[in-house]
Amino acid sequence: MTASKYLVVVAGAALAAGAFAGDKDHSMSDRKFDQLDQNQDSVLSKSEVASDATLSATFASIDADGDGQITRSEYTAYVSERDTSSRSSNDWNTAPDETEEGE
């Protein structure tokens, strides 16, 4: 196998692994939503999220349309934003030191 073919195979495998990880995160969020949705009406009420301190504290901000319920799409957007924010807040740890010597 030539080096370029090997690189293509490795890159393809990496992309597939990333896609699988995204699906896994998505299904984990779906399972959590389903666990919280005690009456299976496809929305979360304040009483249904009472067992989750973080969701209870941020209910109003997650409830984008302000109808007093969190839909699956609102919940998914919240999980996605939370995960993105979590990754971004850790980026400072990997950034190069930009201070100049002598300061």
C-alpha cells in the first residue's frame, strides 16, 4: 500500500470514528431525555426535571419558547451547547503561552 493510500484509509477511519462518537453522544442525550420524561409526552415539565439540579436551575434558559416545557429539540440544543462550551473552556489549557519574555 502506498503512503497516500494509507493516509486516505487512516483519515477515513478517523472520520468514521468521530461520526460514531457523535451518534453515541446523541443517543445518550435521547436516553436521558426519555428517562426524565416520566409520562412519555415528549416534553419535560419542571416537576420531571426536579431530580436533576442543573436542569432545574437552568430550566427557563433551556425552555427557548417560554412555554413552561422543554421539548426534545430544546433539550438537544442545550446538551449540544453545554458540550461545546465545555470543550471551549478547556481550550485555554492547550493554547500556547503568548506572554513576552521580560514582562
